[in-house]
Amino acid sequence: MRLSLQETGDSVVPPSGPTAWLTSFTAAAMTFLAVFALALSLASGRLAERWAGALERTATVRLSAPEDQIDLQTKAVLALLAETPGIASARALSEEEQRKLLEPWFGPDLPVDALPLPRLIEVVEDGSGYDGEGLRQRLAAEAPGAVLDDHTRWRRPMAVAADRLRLLGFLSIGLIAAAMAAMITLAANASLAANAQVIQVLRLVGARDSYIARAFVRRFTLRALVGSAAGALAGLIGVAILPSADTAGGFLTGLGFQGAGWLWPFVLPPLSALVAFAATRLAAFRKLKELN
């Protein structure tokens, strides 16, 4: 009799129909979107770390001077920087390096030698740091056309933007999980309502609400797990075929996973199954009370 009740309980939840495909499709679609939200979060984190690391201990001196004085003033600025406490090294960028810096905006054929571009001097700090205001005053005395840029006004907005993008990605994952729970709840309620007469028969033969609820929870959790696995696989394929950072021109970071980050999407199907388990269990007991 126990085996018969088990088989009857499983038959309460239809193996196909609107609730079946709705649950599987919702889990697949939401997991697919979650993979890209996760990729956005991780890529934004890498971007923030890269920007912070690249700009944290570097500065730039922009030197504008007449063509017949530019070399002389460059030597004077380099000599001043060499004796400044807190500066590990300083060097003037070549025309080729300046061309590469401007290439993402103006293309590879920019005639750098024909444009009145300022001379750029890269400054690298040591661990102790330097007195920025004092250095600006000394530069103004030695080379009036020299301007010190410590990248603070560039670093902070970019780092904040990257952090907010990362937060947005995690918030998106939370909203996706909530939307999936809502859809699965609706599907479970519809399935319970459609099988009200069968539920009454099960109660007449001695089945308890906890037993009937387990039948729904088991079936809907399995559907969500299978659908979510398919969505995660599709999402991984979609992320894998995205252009890399090099293909995009080296200006934007690649939206994807790196190293162990490729394992994160495999966590989504069990999480989807857990969401489906909680949502279906709550909906089943609530609906069964209404059917009393």
C-alpha cells in the first residue's frame, strides 16, 4: 500500500503540460541570465582591481613647451624627479608609446610627430609616496609648462563605477532568483489547483498533506534542476564565444570568466533547485490548507 501511495503521489504532478514546461523554461531562462550577470560581476571586479593596481602608484607629468625647448625642459624635469623623495623612477614616453595610448580613440595611423602633443613623463612612486603639492610647485619653477597628474580624478570615478557594476551584477542575480521563485510558485499553485480532486482522493485513502507536498516538491525541484542545468550550459557557451579583450582592441576588459571563475556557473543549478524546493514547499502547504 505504501508503494501504491508513492506512485499515486507522483502521478498527482503531471509529467508534461503547461506547469512542466513553464517550470523548466523559467529555470533555464533565469539561469542563462544569471550566468551573464555573474560574468558581469566578476569582470567588473577584475576591472576595478586592474585600474586600481595600474594607477595606484603611477603619475604623469605633461610637459608643453616650444619645440626648441622641449628636450631641454624634459631633461630638467627628469633631473628634478630623480632627486624627489618618494619617486622610484621617471622616464619620458616615446612617440610610439604615445601613439599606442591614443590608438583606441584615433586609430593606428595618427601622425603623432605632426601634432603639437605634450611630452609625457611617466612617474612611478616607491612605497613611501611623495609630496604632490610640493612637487607641483617645484615643477612650476623649473618648467612652467609641466603639469603633474596623479590620476586621482581618473582613478576614483572608474573604480567607483566598476564597484557599482559589480554590485549591480549581484543584485541582478538576486532579482533573477526572486523572479524564478515567483514563477515556480505560480506553476505549483496552478498544478495543485488543477489536481484538487486527486488530492481529495489521496486524503480519503490516508495520505497526509506532508506526503502530497513532497510529491510536488520532488517533481518541481527536479524540473528546475534540469532546466537550470540546460540554461547554465547555454550561458557558458554564450560567454565562451564572446570576443576577448584583445579582439575588442585592448580598451575594454573581456566580459567572461577566468581561471577558477569558470566553476561558478556550475553552482547555479543547485541554487536554482534550492530556490524551487523552498518556493514549491511553501506554495504546496499554503494551497493544501486552502483546499481543506
